[in-house]
Amino acid sequence: MAPTDALSAPGAVAYSSDKMSVGDGTWDFTKNDFLLPNLQGLPFDMMQYNGMGNRFSSVAQYHSLILAHGVIAAIVFLFIVPFGVMMARFHRGRPGANIRYHAYMQISAILLATVVFVTGWFAVGPNRSLTNPHHGIGVAIYTMILVQAVGGRLVKSIRKHSLRLMIHRWLGRIVTILGMIQIPLGLTLYGSPKVAFILYSIWMAILLLMYFVLSYRHEGDWDERTVYGGRSEVGTAISGRSRSRYTVSDRTEKKEGRGWLGPLAAGAGVWALMRGRKDKKEHERSLSRSRSRSRSRGPEVLPVQERVDQLR
């Protein structure tokens, strides 16, 4: 911390130029310099004036490389990667189709991300590499994408809850979020026009709305989740090479559909028991009545001729 006598009173000095004006600042007498307030963003014109595009305005090759770098990066991190994540999370087509499409899209993302990394490296050069957060985050993203490619292969055969599978999912989420953050950082570093920031903001709002709607429509899918090919697949159970639709909701519906069999069987058993007791009582009553009738009538005397006929 600088000595108190070397600095002016807080807010006592104002800074003004053709590109920037700050009314709340401090002057350093020892360095003859103006201290900008922290978290004080540059005006948009000042950001463009200090951008890499203005600094390398005379180098045509730089602008060509940066244009390819930015366009391909936007395709990867604003379209392919988010849709690949949503495909694996929300698609409910044929068993295993969502994971297959997810893998195809992520392979495309790896190839295009390599082009993004190479064009950025040659545009900046080794002397200016890793000199700002955009460069550092870019290297981290590309490294994690390569790790994801290897990890996706390793978790392919996992069909139960696993730490490796959990790491693969969370690493994919980190790559997606960092890739989206990289876009405005790159626009700011280059000094892009305002329309680029507006288009980015509109598309991010659309992606957020899409994810919100899909999450609402598939809110209960995590409870019905099974693992196919090392990743989550909604509503699919794999047994060996055979694939069958089998979800928690199906089990619930089957249980609910067969729920009436228990009460029906119990009712039938009670009815049969009561009917058996009733038939037994009626049979006993009929026997007692027949005995009483036979006793009241006395011995029956048959005629001689009838007895002869019976003996014959």
C-alpha cells in the first residue's frame, strides 16, 4: 500500500480525455499517474480503441485469422456444445439415439475446437500467448475437451452410478459454461462492434429459455434415468445387447394397473368362504329334515308283489 502523503484525497481528482471521463479518482504524486476506481468498466468507445483489432489494424493476416477463430468458436460453443448437452439430457427418441447423436456432435466440437486453438495461437503468436484471461481460459477449455474425449470412451461401458461418470458430466458442464463466457471475452479483447454483443445476448437468452422449457417438460426424467453407454439415457434399460423401454413410470403404471387384482382376489376368497359355510349349513339342515321325516313316517310296508319284483 502506498504512503498516504503520496496520494490525493479519494475522489478529489477527475480524469477526462477524448475517450474516457472519470469523476471519482485518485492521483498518485510519486508516479504522476491517475488511479482508476476498481470495477470501473471502460466506455464502449474506449474498449474498441484499446482492442487488439485497432492495435493490429495494419496486419491483414491477423484479422483473417481472428475472423476464422471467432466464427468457428461461436459455432462450437454457442451451437454444437449446448445442443450436444441438451441432446443427451432431453432427447427421448429411440433407445440410445440421444447418446449417439451426442457423441457425433462432441466429435465435431473437438475437431472444430482444434481449429479454433490453432488459429488463435498463430494470430497471437508465442510472445503474446497467455497474456490475458481469454488466452488462459481458452487453453483450459481445449485441454478439458480432450480430456472429455478420452473420458467419454472410458465411461462408455459404465451402466451404474459411478464417480467417473459423474466427473464426465460435470466436466462437460464446465466446458459449456466456460465456452459461453469466452465469447464475450474474445469480443471485448478484439474491440468488436456493438451489434456482435447484441446478437450474443439475444442468442444466450434463447438458449436459456430453451433449457428452461425443456427442463420443465422433462422434470421427472432424472427419476426415470438409467445409464446407457456410460451416460444417462432417459427411459432405457440395457440388458446385454438387447434394448428395451423400461422406466419408473412404466413400472408404476404396471403396478397401478394390477393394483385391483389384490382386492378382487381377497373379495373372491371371502365370498367363496361365506358361500361354502352357507352350503354346509343348508346341507346339514336338509339332512336333519330328512331324518325327522323318516322317523315320523315309521317303517314303510311294501306289498308282497313289489317285494318279489325287487328281489328279482
